[in-house]
Amino acid sequence: MGRLMRSLVGVPAAVVLIGVGTTGVASATDGTPSGAPPEGAIGVWCVSTTGAKACFQAYGDKVWVKDTKANGDSAAGTISDTETSMSWHRECFNTRGADGGWVMCNFDVPENSEGLLWAANKPFVGSQSSTKIWTTIS
């Protein structure tokens, strides 16, 4: 096998190995229609920004997202760790619009971890706000 052929075969294999090593760290999904989160309950945190509201429940690792502004942009609720030793990140998207109500995503995150819950309108470039969370109810 020539050098060029070995190089071409080696690149895709390296990409696959890199991809496999990172799948457990980050996760993003479209939420499923849901009722409102249990706001005010122990182990539930919520945060709002212009156009989006997100809530996290430690028991069950659930994230709820609501689009609160009819502007054509989607909304997202993101949870991520704040500890350098862990490095996990989950995103739940609401693409149903302001009339679509709440959506919920059910994730699996490490226990006993401090993190942040973000609400974002027009994810990655729009309005966003965060609050601290804890992944285990004490």
C-alpha cells in the first residue's frame, strides 16, 4: 500500500477515535413536550432571560425549557459543570416556538457536582442568563 493510501486511511480512523472519546462528555437534544417544571420544589432551580426560561431538577437530572418570546428564535436550557476535574455539558432545545409550551429533556449527569444552568434565546448568539445548581439533593 502506498504512502498516500495509508495516509488517507489513517485520517478517518483518527477522526472516529476522537469522536468516540468525546461522546459521553456533551449531549444535545430537542426536548419533548411536557408540563411545567415543579418550580419551588427542593432541588429545582430556574433561570430566565429575555425570550427563554429554563429549569433543572436534580432528582432525575431533568431540564425544562420554555420559549417566552414570539420572535422566530429557538430557546435552550444548558447545564454544565463548574469543576475542572469533571467536564460535562448537556443542552436541551425548544424549537416549538412561544406557543409551544414547555419541553423537557432527561439527562444523566454526575452526582455531587456543582454546575450552571443557562437559559438562552437564540442559542449561542442571543440573550442568556445563568444560575448555580447542584446535581444532588442534600
